[in-house]
Amino acid sequence: MASHRDFVNFVAEQLREAGVIRSRKMFGEYGLYCDDMFFAVICDDQLFVKITPQGEAAFPSLPKAPPYEGAKDYIWVEDVDDRDTLTALTRLTCLALREQLLKKRRK
């Protein structure tokens, strides 16, 4: 089942304090970018954020699940109404992903 544009727009609005959020349609679902960093997917109107050690440490109670069959696990954010949690998780995740990217480039 494909995600609805209204849900994607709602999530993007919830994340407005985390940075510049944009979405990109991918195979009937959506990828989310914060300040041009790919950090999450929306599948079947559910938000899944990439797992980073920092995100896991800060939000250990959030469940992990694959967004689609055959995918690796992501952090599954069930409560997209919780703007504070969404913003904090997004900021931590994107910071960690940027650090990982810089480390790879230095090698």
C-alpha cells in the first residue's frame, strides 16, 4: 500500500524545526531528507528513521522494524504527533550521519 501525500506533508510539517525537510517519491513510497541528508523513509503511512548509535541511545524505547520486506531495521516512530521527539531524533540522526560521512571521506 502506497503512502499518502497528506501524511508525508504532515510529517514534514512536524519536523520543520529540525531543518529544511523535503521528500522524494521512491517506488510508491517516500524518502525524507533534512538539510539534504537522507535520514528516513515513509512506507505505508509510517515513519522509519535510520538507526544510529546516538539515536538508539537517546530513544531506546522506540521499536525497530524494517520499513518493507527485505530491508534492514529502522527506528519505527509510531507517534508522529510527538513533535519534540521527532525533532530531537531527526537532529541526532542527521548529525550522526554527517559524522559518518565525513569519516568515510577522510579515509
